[in-house]
Amino acid sequence: MTSLQQPTDTATDTDTATVPGPPLPRLDGRWTARVARSKGADLDLVHGWMRSPHIEAFWHQAWPVERWEEEISGHLAGDAILPVLVDLDGEPFAYIEVYRVARDRLIDFYPYDPRDLGLHIAIGERSRTGRGLGRELLRALAEGLLAADPACRRVVAEPDLTNEPSLRAFTAAGFHGVAEIELPEKKALLMIHPREPGDLAL
């Protein structure tokens, strides 16, 4: 496994200018997904979750509710990140951010395809971690994003290298660790869930 610290050759601005914003993953069965709202119960839920120690330790976003309102509103107004709430059996389970790699800082770390999608995940309640539900959701999200955008070849993630439960969950969900990368706030593992085995190669 390599360690990436320097920018790599990437797609051109022309390639990415017409790429649509990130889609809502297509989930079924026990899982449902919807776009998070920047006010009301959705805002309160995300704000509360982000103050939980098991999330704050890796997200570092235990912000005041006003800042979270601005954050979610900004995502909804743009085409880089889609804020998503996922329910399990009708109950709130996780906050997800789906992003286009072409509009993310990861463009400096690997030769991305313009339609590549990435995701961040925060499981809301600590009591629901460590039970295999995270890996089940991660697999459903990866497959749901590939279904939502047939032109997407890869779903990527960059979990913190010190977050061993997260690394295990991503691996069990079909993500492959391809390179260690240095981000300002963490050393991360670039992980890829390919549509086809050949899409894993960088």
C-alpha cells in the first residue's frame, strides 16, 4: 500500500464542469434515505449527534446549532455535497454526506474519474455501533450510489487510520484500502468500492 502526500494528475475542469451533483442513494429493505433539512427536527438531530463523543472524536464538528444550520444550508445550495439522513426500520440511524470527488479535496490525492462519489458516515447512537449494522449500511450505500448514478465507477471514503472499527466496517462492506493519505486533520486511508474489479486500479 502506498502513502500519498503530493497531488497526482487529475481530471480537467472541462471534464467536471457538467458533472451533476451527488445523488440520493437508492436504498431498500430496512434502510431508507432522504435529503436532510437545515431546520427543525433534522437540524436538531444532526447537531445532537455531532456532539456525541464517538462522533466528535473523528468528525471534530461539535459546532453550535447555528453553524450546523449554515453548513447544511450551504450543502443544499451547492452541487458538491448532499446531506442525507438514513433510517433503519423507520428510526433515525445515521447522518451521511455524499460528495462528488471532482469537487472535493481528494482531487489532489488520486487520479479520480469525474463521476466518482465519496461518502462520510456518522452513526448517531453509540449503542447501535459494534453490531454489524455499520458494514451493512456501508454496503447498501455503495451499491445504492452506483445504482443512482450508472456512470459512476467508484465510491470512495477516507476514514481515519486510527479508527479501527470504521476501517473494519468499510473493508467488510467491500471497500479496498489503496493508499494512505495526509489530510490537514488526520492521516487517512483512501478506500474504494469499485463497480467492477477493473475500476479499482488507479
